[in-house]
Amino acid sequence: MNIYDIYIYFIIFFIKITFIILSIDTIILKKKHEDNTDKYVNLMFWKSRVEFMFIASMALLLIFLFNPYNKKNCVDNKIRILLFLFGIILIITSKWSLFFETSPIFDDFQLAL
């Protein structure tokens, strides 16, 4: 097992599982209407940190995979799944309000409708 495989397993088994557990915990606390507690704030703090770790680690993976000096094709099924999940998370966690509230194109589109 080389460092590349260890890095992939770190992303999958540490970062993603931690993120899923934190997400489930925050959903449970919201359902119990405990979203103003210190525990919820702490979970959201760590959830945002883990999300940042995932985005940064995926960016490093993309740099490695699409490095013009890397002649080896390393994209296997695990990497395809990670890149798919990375795209989904980026779409979900994007700040859509920045685009829709401040975009003059969106304002023009609303006026046209």
C-alpha cells in the first residue's frame, strides 16, 4: 500500500465518515429543537472544519491527478466516487444566496417573468 492509497482511504474513511456523523447529529438536534444549544454550535463548528478538510484534500487530489507531469492514469472506481461526491457537496454547500440575491442577470430574469 503506497501513500496514494493511504491518502484515498484517509479521505473516504476519516473525513467523509466524520462529516456524515456530524451531519446526522446536527439533523437530530434540529429535529429535537435543540439548535440553540452549545452542543449544536460545537457540532456546526466541527462540521464546517471537516467540510473544509474535505474540500482541501479533494483539491490536492485533483492537483495530483491532473498534474501534467503525472503520466500514470490513477483514476479508478474509488476516485470516481470521490469526485462525484465532491461535486455533489460543492453544489449543496454553495452559497446560492450570493448568486441569486446579488446577480443583476437574475434581477433581469425576475423582471422578465
